[in-house]
Amino acid sequence: MSNDAFYYPQKMGRIIFLGMEEVIGQSGVNAVLRLAGREDLIHNYPRPTAERTFSFETVSALQRSLEQAYGPRGGRGLALRTGRSCFKYGLKEYGSIMGITETAFRLLPLSTKLHTGARTFADLFNKHTDQRVRLEETEAQIFWHIERCPLCWGRTESEPICHLAVGLLQEALYWLSGGKVFNVEETACIARGDPACSIVIDKVPFS
């Protein structure tokens, strides 16, 4: 595998499209695909297979095209909402293999669920995709470091842009906690020249 060829499984690519379609509709997705030069994917989403052939380059191009179609601020807000929508489809696809839909897990105390859930979620990416996630934890926060990130792949920007990942983690925490809202913020981004895309999660919810 060459340095510039990293992939998600086809079904993860499909999850991104389903999440995006829920937020901007079929015609919105088609417009984004045209801007990204990927007309071949219009009405032809990736199949729900584990085959790792959905390139990081495509994931990044979709994020960039979302910003081109809706403006930087609008596109980033939509990427955040897409991430939140993706969680539902991801849970359907991967929930049982992660064990987080089991009743025993759902009954754990919140602090244990956050710790275990974060590790399980990171393992999912590390085992099933070419994305690399490293976790750090303090008493008050979880640091989600994406050391090889598809969302900003090949991009150079002045601020963090991995909004889809932030949205995904926000929704995961909302679901894990049974409806609580947590502060989730990207503080470093490879696109900005940082060594990793770092997302900081406060362990104590707002509400």
C-alpha cells in the first residue's frame, strides 16, 4: 500500500452518503458529487461490504465540496449535522460487533460507558479502516487524536475542519449518555499543520 492510498470500507463510505442525504437531500448529494468530480457515485453509493476501497481522497473531496456548495460556514455546519446522522447508520452496521447495544453495557455507570465506549469506538476505526485513532484520558477529558485522518486528507486550511468527526462523537455521546449534551471541540488539525487532528471531549455533560 503506497503512502497516499488509504481507505475506509465500502460500508463506511455508504454510511457517510446516507448521513449526508438525510441532511441535504438526494439533489444536494448529487451536487456535491458533481463538484467533487465523482459523478460515478450519483445514484450509485458504495455497497455495504467490508472491502476497503473507499479512498480517504474521496472522503476529503466530499467535505471540501460541501464547503464549496454551501460556503465555508454553511458547509461546516452541514458536515457537523452529517456526522450526527452518520452515527445512527453506523450503530446499525457496527453496534453489535462493538457490544455497545448490549443491555449490560447500557446499564454501566456513565463514566465507565464513556471510557469503554471511547476505546471500543477507537478500536473500530483502528481495526476496520486505515484511519488511526489514539486516545488519551484525564480525569476531566478524553482526547481523541486522529493520527491519519480521511476528513482533511490532502487539505491545507487555517483552522480545524474535521466537523464530521465532531458531529459523530457528539451524537455518540448523546446516545451513550441517554440524551445528555457534551462539549466536543476540535483543537488541532493536520490540515493546519498540527501532528494530529485532536478532538477534546469533556466528561461532564452540560445537561
